[in-house]
Amino acid sequence: MTRQKRSHHKLKRAVAPYLYLSPSLLIIGLLMLLPMVTVIGYSFQNSAVLRRDPSFAGLKHYQAIFDDPVFWASLWHTLYFTCMSVIFHMTIGMAFALMLNSDRINPTLRNILRVLYILPWLFTAVIIAVIWRLLLEPNGVVNSILMQIGIIGSKVEWFSSPETALHAVTFANIWAGYPLFMVSLLAGLQGIPKDFYEAADIDGAKAYQKLIFITIPQLMPIIISISLLDFIWTMQVFPLIWITTGGGPIYSTEVLSTYTYKLAFSSYNLSQASASAVV
């Protein structure tokens, strides 16, 4: 009898936290699952939302999307935009985190740099888009500097040229997103025991060896988790691209988010937009 009471008590203690969390989990589940199921349902219907009794369309809307060359272009642009952003977010964030964690920098200078490096994180996507539109316009600061140092011979229309527009919005997104990695990696660096580095110094390890065999392995859980989150968030970027280029010129910066938005709110083809969102 005593064993049964103990096992019942243990079971009750194990289940109790989930019971307390169940209302919140239920609300979150509904807020996430209900829109997903609704959009999936719309993707298989004709004239979804606009008619009370839409007919079943099967895979017609998916076929229409896959036959659209703009969709495949937007998919490639999304992958390029996302992969380049995540790689440079991680690289720049790691470099700045190592710099701010170094004892060789004056504490006052370190505090100033910490504020400067985190500034992009304080701006909204709209402000970032406006800033970079001003900086990268033909008569902007960037063109002026590049012409003075001889890198370019004439003014470049960064957001208006199909050859440079995607690189320009990617660069703007890289500038806006690296502070997430910097702050996370800096916190991880400050949590690494100094004994590891002291032991490596005794063994005669060089700076790059300590980075490869101590720092990066210790930071790997943070790097993986933040990279996955950044990949997901960057895939969904919309305001920055919409405000700077609107997906143009000539679809050169069209990504899945802008492609889906145009289907839904420019062409009013909500069924194909739902299919695009599902894909």
C-alpha cells in the first residue's frame, strides 16, 4: 500500500506541471495549428474565402505555382538571401563577440564598441530599410565613398539594378541581424571556464588552436540553436525587401514572402497564395 501511494505521489508530481501549463499550451496550439490547417484547406479550394461554397480544386493550385518560373526564382532568391545572411550573421557575430571578450581592449573602449555594435538591433525593419535606401541611392554616401577610393568608376543604382539589388538587400539584412549572434556568443564566451585556456597556454597552444579546439566546441550548442532560429526568421523576412525593392526590379529580389503577398493582395488569388504559403 505504501509503494502504491509513493508511486501515485510521484506520478502526480510528474503530471502536475503539465496540467498547470495545459491552458497556455492549448491556446498556443490553437493559435499555431488553426491558421496552418485553414491555409492548407484554402490551398485545395477554388475561390477560397471569396465564396461561401468553394469547390474542391485538388492539386491545381500547387501545379500552377510549380509551373510559374517566378516561383522558382523566388525560391532561389530566398535560399540565397537566407544562407548568405545566416553565414555572415554568424561570422560577424563571432568576430565581434571575440573582440568584446578580449582582455586586450580598454574597458572604456569595449563598452563604447558594445553599444555601437548592438545599434542595428535597436532599429525596426522599416527604419533599417529607409536608412539603407538613403545610403545606397545613386547620390548616397556609399557611392560617394566607393568612387573616391576608386572601387567604382560611376554611380551604381544598388536597389534599381537587377544585378545588384539582391546583394544590396542581403547586405542590409546582414547588417541588421548580426547583433543576435554577437550577444548570444558573447554570453557563451563569458561562460567558458578560464581553466581551459590556462591549460592550453601551459601546453603551448596558439590562439587559433584555442579557438578551434576550445572556443568553438564550447559554443557549438549556441551556434546550432541560434543558426536554426536565424534561418527560420530570415526565410520569413518581408518588410525589409518590400520597402527597399518590392521584389523588383524584374523579380530580381522576389522571395517567397513577397511572392505570396502579391498573389494574395495584388492578384487576389488567395488559393494559390495559400498553396505558396504551404510550400
